[in-house]
Amino acid sequence: MSDDCEVVTTTGGARAILDRRVGEVMHPVVGPAVEATRLYCEPARLAARLRGQAPLVLLDVGLGAGSNAIAAWRLSEARDRGERLTIVSYERSLDALTLALRPEHAASFDLDGPAGVAAHALLGAGHHDTALTSWRLVVGELPASLAEGPAADVVFWDPFSPRANPELWSVAAFTALRRRCRPGATVHTYSGATAVRSALLLAGFFVGVGEPTGDHKAATCASVDATDLERPLDPRWLARLARSTAAFPADAPADAYARVASHPQFA
């Protein structure tokens, strides 16, 4: 393992991982366990969907220290029976997960006990399987590596910020993601940036406001079907988009505002 990652304490008192290469902390406020539940598993209604009658595929984009994936894994493994959950985690560097799995850190990152066994297997063999859950690892550069996974029912989109990783918050990236989504799929991300939401709209998603993340900010939820959004962006957001000085990602088309304004969401 390299020295590019270190364990730090967030402002909320939780343990998290700092990646020195990009200068960002993963789950920087309340910590990884709380954010994995509040911003990803709960808005995705994952527990309820796991009680459904069909297998479920979750794309975990930005594995990091494994917090979002392991929260989903624990929900799946807590069941007595049910259809299989397949988690496919995408990451280009495994340093954060390797550090989180060290004995002195594992409990702080919910990677103790059977969850730690699963994560160690993921690192060593690239997969871990139980009767209820299949966890797969895809190592490579995104968004190109998305093509290596199955079609998704749920997506946790959790790479580093648009400042540090702009190519993963672009129209092109979300268009590639949209091609991997099945009917009824939902996408969940911590970013509430205007340019992120407009990129999702331009990629063909319906887009709504997610859970609060602090400092008067909120996460984002997107969906293939409009009826799956609890709080869709409305014409007031469209008016703010027209006034924004950072409305679109760099690869947005010249007529981006007209395309967003004509989106069925704002009809």
C-alpha cells in the first residue's frame, strides 16, 4: 500500500480517509457510515427494493474505502431470504480500502466481522459471494470501465468532487451511465451542484433534490422514470439555472439551456 491515503477525523468526529493525491476527504462531514446510509441506501429505498421479487443490481461508482458498498452488503445479508443483490464496485486505486481494512481501522469503517471477510476477498480475488449477495470489483478508469458491468437498477455515484475529477461529472459520463440503466433505475450522488444536475438532465435522466448534506446544500437523486423522484427539480430551479454562472459542465453543447428547458421534466 502506498502512503497516498491516511485516516483522519472529520469535523463531526467520525473517522474518514484523506486521499493526498487529490486533497479530499471521503465522506468529510458526518463520516462514511452515516453518509452511506443517509445519502445512498435510504434514498435508494434499498431495504424495500431488496424485498422485491427480482434480483437487483447496484453499481457502486467510486468504491473508495468501501463504505457505500458495505452498507448495501450489510442490508442484503441481514435478510433471511430473497432475491440476489449484485454489487459491482468501480475503482482505479485500492489504497483507501486497503488502509481501511487494517486491523486498527477496520471497525471504524464497518469492515469488521463478516463484512471484513467480504472486503478482504474483494481485494484478493476480485469477488465475494454468499447465498444472498454477490460483490464484484472492476478496476480501471471511469467512465470507460462502466461498459464492463451489468445493467443497473441502483447506482451510487461517489467519485471525488467535480473540481478534482471533472470527467466523471460530465455529460459524456452520465450519458454512458444512462446506457447502463434499466427501466426503474435510480441514481444517487452527494453532489448538488447545478452543473451536475444539468449534466444528468442532458444525459436523459429525470433529476431531483436529495437529502441535506449541510451548509444549506442537498444531494441529488436521478431516475430513468419521472415517477421515481420524490422531489423533482421544478421551473424555479430552471429559472435559477438561467442565472447561474456555473450552469453546465465543460462538455455541454452550445444549446444546453434550450435542451434542458425542453426536457419532459419541465413540460
